[in-house]
Amino acid sequence: MIDDFLSHDLDAVEQAVREAAAAEITPRFRQLADHEVEAKNGPHDLVTTADRLAEEHLTTALTKLLPGSVVVGEEAVHADPSVYGALRGDAPVWIVDPVDGTRQFVEGDPAFCTLVALAQHGELLASWTYAPALGELATAVRGQGAYLNGTRLSAGSPEPGAELRVATAHPFYTSPEDKAVLARLDVPGVAARPCGSAGLEYLRVARGEMDALAFSWPSAWDHAAGLLLVAEAGGAQYTVTGEPFRVDRDNALPFAIARDEATAVRVRDLLRGTE
């Protein structure tokens, strides 16, 4: 069933993503009232009416497109953490971040996106990264490549000897222990900066604008779409133990994602203090 869906129904998923954004997100961009913004787990962990309504819209649309599928969405998991367990089940799972980069969205910065990925048994099968305010839609299907607005993406490799451009987990969302590990990237030859929207940082790696990423949190909705996008563009990723990050298990953290194998290995080794 899933193979048939991947062969015939992906355009309908793209339409559902665009419709959810058009109905619930873009009308509220730079138009949010104070009561439409709340803090969840801290002053920098925000949720808006757009997040909640877009996730509800996508949940209805995506499960209708693929009967028997389930949704693991950021807001649903916040309300009921047991929802996350569906990633280890047998049903196809839609992994949804309705507004990735909510802080940017609230601030009126167009660098936010909607992330959707389809997975089963932990394998990422397809993904959509939609930045409506930027007019960008990136897609990937396992074994079929990655595309941005219909043009194939190739991550390529950094120029030999060039300083590596690395985006790291933002200090707002990291523990002191995380900060200490990420500080290992502060070495000659590496230019590290805090990341913005995780989904858009993955897109920058897939299109060769950023060399690598280093993340220290495991939430599947932040990573699933981007991991497949980068992989299909020719990139690589490793946790600090050398295994790939998977959405259906507990992962060693932090983990590194890069344009190519050699860069992923280098960033991983820096993170674990072995380079």
C-alpha cells in the first residue's frame, strides 16, 4: 500500500501542505494578536494559534490521503507525550512540525517553514519543507532525489581548505552540558553560528549553502524532513556514537549532518572530542 501511495499520491500531499499554510499560517504572519502567542516550556519555546490550527488541518488532510496512517505532530505530542510512541509502531506515520521557526514567525521574520515527513518502521520515505513567505518548497522521496521548486538539489562538498560553515543548536534551547559539547566546534577552520529554523538549515545544507549542522535535541518533527532532504541531496549524518539518527529510537546526542561523508565524520569527531 505504501509503495503505491508513494508512486501516485505525492502531489496531493504537496497540495495539502500548501492549503494548510494558506488557510492557517500566512494570514497570521505579521498579524498575530497577543492572545494568539503563548509560551510552552519557557520564554523562547513559543506556540501560536497558527501552529495549532495548521497541525489540525494537516492531521485531517494527511490521514484522509493515506487511510490507516497516524500523525506525530509537535503540538499533539506537547498535549499528550504518548503520541510520540507511534514512531515505533507499524502504521505509516506523518511527522509534522506545523510552524518550524515559531520564534521567527512571531517576530515577523519570513525564515519559517512547515515540515512534513512520511515514515514507516523508522524509515524516512518522503518529505516536504515549505517556506511560504520565501516561496520555497523542497521535497524528497527515498531513492529518488531531493528537489527545490522542481530543481534537483546536490549538496556537493566544501571547497578544499575552506572554513567549514556550521549551524549549531541555538543557545536558547541547549543545556549547559550541550553548550560544553557544542563548544568543541570552536576551533580554527570552523565557523559556527546558532541555527534558525531547523528545517531551513537542513535546506541550506542540501543546496550547498551551509556545510554542516550540529543538533543536540531529538524531536523527530524538527529533523525528519531535513534528514531525508539532505540524504537525497548526497549528504551524510552521524550521531556521536557513529550510528545514524533514526526517528524510531533513542539516539546518542548530539549528532552531525553535512554536505558529504567526510565533513559529517569531521564534525562528529569534533563533537565527541576525538579530532
